[in-house]
Amino acid sequence: MDISVPPKVTDRAFRRLVEINQTLDRARGLRVAVEGGGCSGFQYDIRLDDPADDDLVLEKDGMTVLIDRVSLPFLSNAVIDFSDELIGSRFTVSNPNASSSCGCGVSFSL
């Protein structure tokens, strides 16, 4: 897998992260990780977290998106966004490395 192109984070995702952090007692980063599991083989783990020493840190307006070095190849050239629809609101990953994904968009295969 090519890891030369880091993921991109949309302005909408950073704006939502600002809104979330305004409700917390201290700012946290948005961790986007890839783990084994899910109905398609891999799944995204998206949560608030503090940075680790080896994280790739994507920053804008004082907000950070964190990606660990193991997950980075799986997220090369992906786009991290925020979706606010009638069925719910969530951070999403549009991943060109995924050959298929499940209906919920949380798990994928390569």
C-alpha cells in the first residue's frame, strides 16, 4: 500500500470537532484508526483521544486529527468528513483503498 499521500480532513469535519471540543473541559483530538474486524475484514475506530508520540497529526484552527502509524497505509489518500443527515450524524471516511464496504460504512475490505 502506498502511504505517500496522507489522508485529507474536510473543513466540515474540523468545524464539527471545534463544536465538540467546546463542550469538553479540555481539547481532544479526533483519532481515526483502522482495526481488524467488522463484517468486511477491517473497521474504522473513530474517537476522541490524546496524541501519541508516533501519530501523524493533521491540524487546523487548533484542532487535531490523529492517525497512528499502523493505520496510516490503510488511510492513504482517504478523506475524513462529517455527515449530518436525517439518519444520523457521524464522522465518515471515504477510502479509495477499500475494494468494498458494508452498508453502515464502518467496515471495509481491501
